[in-house]
Amino acid sequence: MTRKTVTCTINGKRREFSIDVRSSLSEMLRGEASLDSIKHGCDVGECGACTVLIDGRPFNSCIYLAVWAEGKEILTLEGLTDTKGTISDIQQAFMDEGAVQCGFCTPGFIMSSIPIITSDTPASREEIRKQVSGNLCRCTGYENIVNAIEKTQKKRIEERKGSGKK
Amino acid sequence: MYDFKTLYEASSVEDALRLRKDHPKALVLAGGSDILIKLRGEEISGCELISIYALDELRGVCLEEDGSLLIRPLTSFSDITMHPLIKQCVPVLGEAVDQIGGPQIRNIGTIGGNICNGVTSADSASTLKAYDAVLELASFEGIRILPYAEFNLGPGKVDLRPGELLTGIRIPRESWEHTYGEYIKYAMRRAMDIATLGCSVNVRLTADKQRIDRLRIAFGVAAPTPVRGRTAEAAAIGHALDAALLDIVGEGSLADVMPRTSWRASKEFRLHLVQELARRATIAAIGKAGGTIND
Ligand code: FES
Ligand code: FES
């Protein structure tokens, strides 16, 4: 068994891990870094429950070699709360819209929605559906998930407009 | 843990070629969306891997001096879809790879991996075939230039020789200029699915936009490997843009395919799809080229 040191930035902090080279990124993040938002759903890239952002884009961490994370910037759901532990608007919107039932898929959906809610171009419901089409939910029927993302996207675009005017 | 035996991480293309030479049995790992998934099962457990994923020199798209569009093999599907040169020269390729898997898969999956796997369902394959793509295969022996038309040897088997690495995919200027294409993927779901059948058509019209100057068509999942519909192509040259053209393309396509029955669809249904998708993609491509079909 070969071990290797991997250095990367996770949720804004520089971290270093000594890992077995056979580890997936999901195993490193959940096992070594104790980031429990990463779910081992299917482990084969089908369900999106392990989605994290790598350099700003969503990836399935279950089909990503941990050693590839070297030098990368990784964002997980834990990185969305502020320093006091207050949850972000998108997390709140998922709760308000009833987009969470068992919650297993939720971190993955929220991470997949980040490119939409941080973009200045409004996405249609159809585009939102496409953007989260790599995430599966057994409980909600998706409608409320799309609602939560749409609502947060609108709110953020309004906020940016507001702050731009000042 | 993935169940592989050894991981060799290439630090440069040269290093990758050396690793290919020294470890002929090792599999080349690009984005891993096939190999890492297979490693969750038993099929290839215990294998050796050469990871080339970190080689940024194998990423990107550019136009060369002679107007060839050069796509480096590690370019991800989403980077291909978003790239301005792809949008300008072969937008249909960007549209085709935008139908693979879901966003996460399109961020990790690479075009080189897609074609080196040699599967007939690869969504990039039919469009690259239909555009007469040319492959650049590097080894310590030198560079071998091979038409993509000759690359697929059988299901999952490609003409990648020991010690070789795919380092470039080229679409010559003559192939993309004044040419407009359409890809239709027929699948049971709109995302996260493999094509039941795929069809890519591109046309170049005569200057007056009244006739076909060149039509090229290729299919995925219509044969053991992605195939060109040469019979339909030959019959379409110089043809007027009318209903008879669509019949010729649809029926002509049947001559070059040999689909089989699988759990996804029967042979008969696939033959129906070959004709129907060929017609529809031809109509769309002609429309994009600024032509109208007169009946
Ligand atoms: S656990 Fe990674 S996609 Fe399902
Ligand atoms: S809330 Fe249960 S899987 Fe989505």
C-alpha cells in the first residue's frame, strides 16, 4: 500500500492529508477531514450525493482520485455556513420550500446549485433542472428543490443589483 | 478504496510515454468516469493505472496555422461545450457532448477518454467520425497520424498500440468550414443515460443554397463501433433539398448499419431510429446551413 501526502484548500483552509493512493476524494473528505455532508450514495457517479465543488465546479467526489486534489480548491456544504455557524440562504430556502425530506441528497443538490445561484444570468426552471440532473432524490419529487434554487437565485440577483446601485 | 494495484502518476507527456513503455499492461486513466467506476466492481480489479489527469498540456482547444481545429484529449466535455472555437467551428460537437451524463460527469469526463474507450455509444464519436477527425498518437517511436475512421477495431477495441498515447484530435479546416451539423441522441431519459441510438449529420450546401455539396452522416449504437453512412452520403451529393433527399438519406443509412437487440431496444426499433434520426438530423442541419427543404 502506497501512501501520499495531499495538500489542498478545503472550505478556505489549507489542509494536508497522508492518504492511501487508492482513496477516492469522498473517502478523504468524509473519512480524513470528517466532513459528513459528503454522502457515500452509489459510489459510482450516478446519484450526486457526494457532489463537491472543485475550483468552482461540481464533481462527484466518489469517482475522483484523492491524489488529484493536490493544489485544488474544494468547497463542501460545510463551507457555506458563516464563521458563527449560521446557515446560508440556499440552505434556508431548502428548508422553507420543503425541499428536504430524509435529507440524504440535500448537500449534493445544494452544491450542484451553486453555479446557478452565483451566476448573474438568470436560469429558467428547465436550465435549473438540467444543472441538477446529475443528482437523484428519492423523496421530494424534485419540484420543491427547483423552487428553492429558483427562489435563491432570484433573491441573490436582486441583492447584487441593489448593492451595485449604491 | 479503489481496488487497483499500482498508480503511476505521469508528470509530463514524456513521462507518460515512458510509463506506457515500461508498464504495457497498465490502463491509461484520464478523467476516470469509466475506469474508476469499473474499479467499484470486479472486472478490472488489481490492475495498474497510469494517471494522465494532471497533464494540463493535454487540455484545451486551438486553431492551428492551416485552420485545423486541434482539440487536446483531456479537454472535459463541459470545456468543449463552452469553448468559443468549438462554438465557432463545430458547435454540433459541443451540443453532442452536452448530452453526456449530468453536469458532474461532463466536468470530469474527457473527449480523449470517450473515444479511446472504443464504445459504440460514445456521444462524441459519431460527430467526430462525421467530421473526418484525425488522431495524433504519440510514442517514443514518433507521432502517428491516423484517421479516426480507422481507429475503432471492434467493441471496446481501438488501434492504440503499446507505448502510444492519444495527444490530439484534429478537424481539418476543409472539414468544418461552411459546414453545419446536428446530433440527435435518442435515449430513454433526458439525462444520465446512454444513447439507444445516436446520429450526427453535417452538410455543406452549394453557394446558392439549393443543393447538397457534401453530406456526412455517422451513427452510434447502430453497429459494434460508431459507423459512417457512406451509401447515404454518396447518394446525397449534388441532390436538391427536397423530400426525395430525405428518403435517400434515411433509406441509404440502412445499408451501412447493423444494429443488434439489447435490453435497451430491439434491432427493429433501432433500424427504425436509424432512418428517422437520419431524416430529422438532415432537416435540422440543412436549416442551420440556411437551406430550405422544398416538397
Ligand atoms: S455517491 Fe457519488 S455519485 Fe453517488
Ligand atoms: S430528501 Fe430524501 S433523497 Fe432527497
